[in-house]
Amino acid sequence: MKKTVRSEIDGIPERLRSFGVRPLTHRVDVYRYLIEQNNHPTADMIHNDLVKILPSLSKTTVYNVLNHLCEKGAVHRVNVEQHEARYDAMIHDHVHFKCRLCGKVYDLDEIPFPTIDPPTDYSIEIVQVIIGGICPDCQTG
Amino acid sequence: MKKTVRSEIDGIPERLRSFGVRPLTHRVDVYRYLIEQNNHPTADMIHNDLVKILPSLSKTTVYNVLNHLCEKGAVHRVNVEQHEARYDAMIHDHVHFKCRLCGKVYDLDEIPFPTIDPPTDYSIEIVQVIIGGICPDCQTG
DNA sequence: AATTAACTTTGAAATCACTACAAAAAAAAG
DNA sequence: CTTTTTTTTGTAGTGATTTCAAAGTTAATT
Ligand SMILES: [Mn+2]
Ligand SMILES: [Mn+2]
Ligand SMILES: [Zn+2]
Ligand SMILES: [Zn+2]
């Protein structure tokens, strides 16, 4: 019985290839992490978690990989807060909610994404909708 | 004839007081700058411009003032791009448009601000809508 | 008005996220 | 296998923002 590696069963390399990204191991690792956690992590959070299983992974590589995935459109950068970029492998339009107390960033997939029609002489490339407030877990009473 | 200083005629101190901000001179200067320019400037741009007329103004003070104005709600911080916070004294709901080519941030006051209804267990404090794309001035052809 | 307390300003140093760079390693091409 | 191209890594650098403590202002109290 042939040994099966994880990337053969989860289809991550193929998803990356569909974005024109060569599925190198660290790219697969970071992309799988983003998909599995769906956490909107910072580069630092990704590195902290992955370095536990990949001790040689450098932070520079995490930045390189994230920049490459963003350029190719496989991942979106979410500017939810000044001085810390967050990353999201869910690239369909959806509203984000950032809790002021616990800091978590939620996907509000359950509500519709608004239609924005700017004047015709502006050309849209991307629309970000970010709500700030207090999440269900942090409500008092 | 009594000499009239600018702050007596433009009502800036009163506007600041209405937000619970004591109208110290630098606060008035920064706030008036934001209102007059309506430019969504960075802290650095504000300092660069104001230091020409107020040579002793330190960058730290600009940061202090901006943080205070944001805390008191007199000014909004717009996270339009990673590692550069921009500031806005127009605090009514409006859509922002950032041009990828010239970097300018426009107010799209002419289009309606979308209604966002998150699940009731989330409490909203602020909604930001940021469009990325190319502005009229930067369109080719 | 003088004294005291509270707040603000300042510049230097520190922090923190991110980038630049160049050498080493790995992958692809021939 | 050899050469070329791409990727990874650690170190050093950058730039925006914060921290800190001293000096300066403003407000409150005698
Ligand atoms: Mn998301
Ligand atoms: Mn605005
Ligand atoms: Zn929360
Ligand atoms: Zn433009």
C-alpha cells in the first residue's frame, strides 16, 4: 500500500495551480493553514503556528509566500487594523466583523454583501466592508 | 477695533468641545487642517504641512492629538492600506475610494452608504466601506 | 498672586511589522 | 549530470507608531 501524503488528498496543490501559483511546499503549508484555520491571521500568527511543525520555516518566507499568494489572487489581504495585515483564503465577497474586545475577525457569511455602484468614471477592483463592534462572545448580559 | 484670531471666527474650538475635547492650540490646528484639506492625510503629511507654520510642532504631538481626537470620536481613522493610517474629520457615513495608481483617497459622497444588518447578537459601532480601483484622473483612454 | 496639581508637549530611544539583500538551497531545464 | 532559474533563509535596514521622562502649560486651590 502506497504511502499517501496530505497534499495528495486535500487538493491544495491543484487549487494553487488554478491561481497560477506553483505549489511549493511552504506555499502549500501556508495556504492550507489559511483554509483550515479560517482565522484571518497575521503573518506573525501564521509563522508562530507553522514553525512548531516546520522548525526551519523563516518569517521572511511567510511574508514572501503571502505576498505571492496575494499577487496571484489566491489570498486576500484584509486591512482591518492599522499596522497589522490579516490574510484570508476565502476570496468570495463577504462582510468582515472585528471585535473591539477580543480582537477576533469574523466572516459574516450569513448577511448579503452590499452592492456598491460608484460613479462610472471610477473603476472598481475590490470592495472591502468591515464592521467594528462587539462580538456575541464578548457581550455582557 | 479688537483683533480677531482665527479660532474665534471658524468655530473649531466649539466643535471640539462638543466632542468632549479641550480645544488646546495644537488640537485646534490639527482638527482645522483635517477639515480644511479634507484630504485623508497620514500623520506624516499633517506634520509636514503644519510644521511649516508651527516650526516647534513635534511629530509625537501630531500622533498624540490624532489619537485623542479618534478616542473622542471627533475624527475617524481610515485603514485604507497597511502601515499607513489616514485620518478623516468627516465623520458621517460615506464610502471611500482609494486609487491604486495615484494613491488618493476620495469620498464618494454621491453614492448611498449601504445598509448592513449583522446578526442581532453582534453590536455594530462602525462600518467602513473601502473601494480599491482606479480613479477618474488615472484612467487611460 | 503664589502654590500646587493635572495635563500637554517634546525629542530621543524603543518597538514592531515589514522589506531588501545576498548567500545557500532547491527545483527546473537542458 | 550540469547549468539556469527560483526559492529559502538570516541579517540588517526601513518607516510608522509608541514609550518614556523631562520640560512646559493650563487649571484649580490657597
Ligand atoms: Mn474572511
Ligand atoms: Mn472621507
Ligand atoms: Zn469578541
Ligand atoms: Zn488616481
